[in-house]
Amino acid sequence: MLPAVVKLCCGISYPHLRSMAGLQRTAVAVIGQEITHLQRWARIQQHTKQQADLSFNETKAESIKAIPVKEKHLYVQQGQEAMRSARSILEDKDGWKVEITQSNGDIIWSKVMPGGRKVFRLEAVLEASVEKLYDVLFVRVEEMHQWNPSIQQIKVLKHVGPETIVTHEVSAETTGNLIGQRDFLSVRHSCKQKSDIYLGGAAIELESFPPQAGFVRAKDGPTCIILQALDENVTKTHFTWLLNMDVKGWLPKSIVNQALPRAQLDFTRHLRRHLSLS
């Protein structure tokens, strides 16, 4: 669903690697395997990207056509279910622990889910209205790469309706990226309750858009962003982001669990800068 992302936000800088404490030799070896694996693909990256661009164009043309009612209903159901599941995770107050506290007031919490995967909850206050953030994060999602360097491209493959879209996202190749380049195929859903806006989503599969050579297809969701206007100032928004992602590949949990919250902070930093300029 989400940008970043979000999902998207898989980059982490080399200084972060140098500051990580307690990494075992086995973890470093696994990172080496991941890098070696990506290097094997380097020769086909240019060709792959050309094929991906062609697929984007073909699928985008397909998305203009009317979506069958049954198929449309399925996407909406998937988006709504992802929203419900993500909100239930956020509303369950048990098990959350503070992961990172920033001087600007941003806080990231983490929680271990059944199966052992960690999810992360970012709480922040942004200098923008709920409507502005909805426009940036959902309506103009295809423009996200223009202000977020960790995203190479986001394409809306299917416009299911005003509240539901299907997107394909590719994270950018960045120096020192521990997780490596990933792509995501997601259904994204939005809804409004009083003055609050919810953006939810999850990974899906499409026969017409299988995993592509040269990329590791990660899976996100259920995930959710909650935009709540502050009572005392409607030009400020309380921003809650549940990041729930399976990055796939060979990286150990210790690396992933340090990279993902840092990616949330990077995303929020880029978003703040974009808001200040727009």
C-alpha cells in the first residue's frame, strides 16, 4: 500500500552499518551473499529496467480499460481487510516497546508479531493539513520518487475507484543499501472517518504482473497510515505509520530490524522537506 514506501524506504546509509553493535560474523557473511547475488544481476539490470518500463506502459494502458465489477469488488475487499488488520495491530496496546526517540519528538515503537517478525509504529507531528498529506501520499503517489530518493518509481496499475488503487513500486539503488533493491505489488485503500484519514494496504499477486528478473519482490502489509488533525491547529497533523514488511532475500532479522525503522525516519525527513517546499 504505502509509500514508502514507505515500503519503500529500504535504504540505509553506510554510517549506520558502522555504528551497529553486536553484528555476528554470520550476519556479515549473509550480507556478502546478498551483495554477491545482486552483483550477478548487474549485467542484466539495464535490460531488466527497459523491460520493466515496457511492462509499466503496457499495464498502465490496460488499467485505463474498465475493470470488471467482480474484480473491482475483490480489490476493494482486499484493501478494506488490510485496513482492518492493520488498525487492529495499532489498537492492541500490548507488547509495544520504544525503539527510537528523536529530538524533534518523533518516536518509533516496535512489536513482535506471531511468527517472530517485528512491526514498527512511527508517531510524529507534521506541518501540514490532513488533506495536504492525503494528496501527497495517496492522490499523487506516482510523484513520490520526485521527493523521496529511496524510491525509484511507483506506478498505479489499476484505478479501482476513488478509494482503492493497485500499485507497483521499485525502491531505488542507493549507496550502502543493506537491504538491496526491492519491488512491491500492493493494493492501497483509503477511507475517511470524521476529520481523520486512513491509508491502508497489503501485498497482492497479479498473473499479469509476476515477479521480474533482477528484483527481489518484497511483501508489505497489512500496513496503515493514520492522519489526524490536531485539535488546536488544523494545519498540523498527527502522523501514525505502521510499517509491516517482509523484505525477503537472505538478510538476517537483526539487519532488517535496524534498517526498517531507520528507513521510516528517512522517509519522514524527506516528507517534511517536501512539505516545506510545496
